[in-house]
Amino acid sequence: MSDRITLKGVSATGFHGVLEFEKRDGQTFVVDVEMEVDLTQAGTSDDLADTVNYAEVATDVVALVEGESLDLIEALADRIAAKVLTRPLVESVVVTVHKPQAPVGHPFTDVAVTVERLRETPVVIAIGSNMGEPLETIQNAVGALWLALDLKSASRVYETAPVGGPAQSAYLNAVVVGTTQMSPQRLLRTMQDIELEHGRVRKERWGPRTLDLDLIQYGDPVFDTDVRLSTEALTLPHPRAHERAFVLAPWADADAEATLRVDGQPRRVSELLAEVGREGVTLGPDVDLMEDGW
């Protein structure tokens, strides 16, 4: 069963309605918010940073109710839902806006509109392998990601020289681009499970591996919706992606308009690739991962 946080009965005065006196005099609106939230980490850490601060959600709700006048509570509910979904841990939200003083013209107790919205966040995942059967592993990994995400595109497979670590074989690398309803933390755990299914053992930093899945970016820096996060488990955007040709080349291949936040500013991936160059990165086996990976 999914974890949930429910906030009921947030009340504020707003000026929403199609009638002139509603916009002039205002009335009370009451809002309920039910959030599907990844609370796995919060359950063990007992840390507010690992959950959703419902006091802040309530403040956002009141600001929207008291803010711009709208004709329809449907529009108000939609804006509240969109605001709640900007919180990375929230995977879906149900918002109900009550208008108990609505000018219905007949005896009634309440009028309410309920909307449900799911997170649809763009994500970029880099894939690498240099042990066992790397091509088959990458194809299988794309198949597993296909089941977990809504994949939009995949790069060609590239052969790349290893960077750092001990002497080891060349890698095969690729990048997939898609959208997810999962929080960054849940997506990371899903990716780690896929790695384990393919025999990943974490022994040596930058050492050889059967499968490496890196979450490069979560959200879109062009629209300022990308998550910036720095924890022991996860840093977003990936702190070294902008200097790694084996990430940039396949990413630009998968999405010609790709953008990455670097030092606080959105940068075109194609420009970053031109700066670092393609040394050690060449095209690998000719396969279509969107066809052969599932």
C-alpha cells in the first residue's frame, strides 16, 4: 500500500466565482489535500527533510486561495495540485476544494470539486557495463527501465575508455530519457534493484561493473523544475555529468535539445560535449535499444 499524507480542512477567504459579488466580497473556501508520498526513508531516519512538511503545504494552499481571483474552483484545485507536485517526494495528489457558501439558490450543505494529478517528471539515466556480456546487459537494463518508466528515447550504444579506477576493459554506454511518477529516492532504489538483478557488486570506486545506472537529471532546468539535491545517497543533478563525454555523447544522441544545469545555470548538452570533446568515445554495436531492449 502506498504511503500517504492527508491534510484536511485548510480554510481561507478567496474571491473565486463567476458572479460579481463573489469577486467583490469573497467567501470561505476549504481545501483537502491527500498526497501519495515516498516515506520509506522518513520511517527510518525520523528526519523532517525526508518527508513533506505539511505546514508548508498548508501555507501554499492558503496563498493560492487568497491569491489571484479565478472563475472556477476547478481551476483553483488544479493550481493547488500543480503546486503540491513541485515537492519531490510527492508522487501523486488528490485535491478537493469545498465552496460551502456557493450561490446555489437551493438548500445544500456543500459544493466540492476533486482533482487527481500524477507526477510526470522528465528524467535522464545513464547506463554502463564492462563485465560479462555488456551489450546484452544494457539491453536487459533498458527492458527493466521500460517497465519502471515511460521511456521516450534511447541513445545508440557507445564504446568508451574507462575513466579513473584500476586497469579494466572498455565500457559500453548509453542514455535513456523518459518520464516517471516516482520520487527521486524511489527511482534511485528501483535503479539499484535493477543493478542487483544484473549482479552489481559495489566493491571499488570506478572499478569494473556488470551494470551501472546513474540518475543524471530529474526534472527540466529550462523550466526550473529540475530537482537540486545533495544527500549522502543522491546528488542531483549528477555532479560530474557535465565533464564526462561518455554521458554527454549518448545523451545528446538521445535528445538533441538536452539541457543540464551546471553551476546553477542551464547549459545545452551539445555545447558541453563540444567543450570536453569526444576522445575515448566511439560508436559501439549497431542496435536499437528502444526495439531490442525489451
